[in-house]
Amino acid sequence: MDVRRAALNYILKTQWGSPLCVTLTEKQCVDGVWIDSIRSSRNARHFLNVLNNEVYGNSYRRFGKRVRSLLVQETSGSGRHHLHGVFDIPVDRDATQFKLQIEKAWRSSRYGHREIKLEVPTGEQNVSGYLSYIMKDRTKLFGLCDAVDWENSSVLEPC
């Protein structure tokens, strides 16, 4: 089995409680500094730090409590960097409140662009379909395994 298929199978086995599918567009240049995969990952880490602090407060810093997430970097045909992801909506939040927290945290990040798509899937089939979509090889600069943001995705268990 090739690495791409193994990674896809591993990610498709992820169990989601209350998933939220997201697309986060990134500014391509800020203050003369162009985005690349390293800056994108750093920007995603800042975004997740802000989001986790907003959702869990001191529990995030003291006990490492985090929103379950999977992030995948992608570049469109025109070269535009963006992130696809799935978040588990915390049990003490409703979808609308959590979406607002994501929007606020994303816009506070350096490369966070205003175009954000947030969608609650209607069933398990839609989650696996979205995961298959974000795991496509076609729009990954360096292949699927390098596109998955392994450091910032909290649903992935270490092997």
C-alpha cells in the first residue's frame, strides 16, 4: 500500500462527534512577505492558539484541552494558498457560536483572509466525502502527506 492511500485510510477512520467542515483562505502577501507552506502552518498554529484560548480559556493553557481538528494545506490552480479542515464542535457550544469564534480567530491571524466557508455536514457520509475531497492529490504542492498539517491537527494520534 502506498503512503498516500495509507494516510487517506488513516484519516478516514477518524471519528467525529459533531463535525464542522471549513475552508479558510489565506492572504497571499502581507507587508511584502509572500505566504508559503511554512508560513501557512505558523499562521494555522496562531489561529488554533487563539481559537483554543477563546473556547477553553485557562483549561487550554493549563491542561492542554484543545478543539479537535484536522487541517490540510492546499494551493488552487491559480496558486492561491488556503486551508481545508474539519473541526469537532465542542459539546458546550452550538454551531452558530462556534462558527463565530472560528471567524474571529481566523481574521485575527496574520494571513487570515475574509473568505471563510463553514458548513455543518448533514450526515456521516458527507464527512467522509469532505475528507476524501480535501485529501485529493491534484492541488497539493508537495503531495498529500506533506499537505496534511500534522503538527497542528489534534485528531491525529502519534503512530
